Amino acid sequence: LVVIDRFFPSSKLCGACGTVAAKLPLNVRQWTCECGAVHDRDVNAARNILAAGLAASACGDGVRPQRESSRT
């Protein structure tokens, strides 16, 4: 079982370019990244969690937010 950091920004992380949206209220269910990718919040979160879990299991390390890539 791979445990992802509880502060991993799964629903705010653009699955296309990796940008983390700075502000995304919980009532916003769909959002568009600066790169133009349109995300359903829940689907995007599920894809990001899957990718992070696969990366963590392959690398054997924890997954943390990419704080330096936050632009929005």
C-alpha cells in the first residue's frame, strides 16, 4: 500500500503541465489551467493520485507537492 502525502494537491494539480492552482474553492468543480487544459476536479484528482501512487511504488519514495511550480 502506497500512502500519498495528505497535502498532495491532487485536485489543483494540472495533469497536463504540472502547474498547481493557488486558489481553487471547493465549490469549483471544473477549472481551466493556464496551459489551456480543462479539468473536471474529481477526475483530475483521481488521475493525479493514480500517477503519484505509481511513481511512489516505482521509486519507493513519498510524493510531495511541487511547490516551486505554483504559478496561479
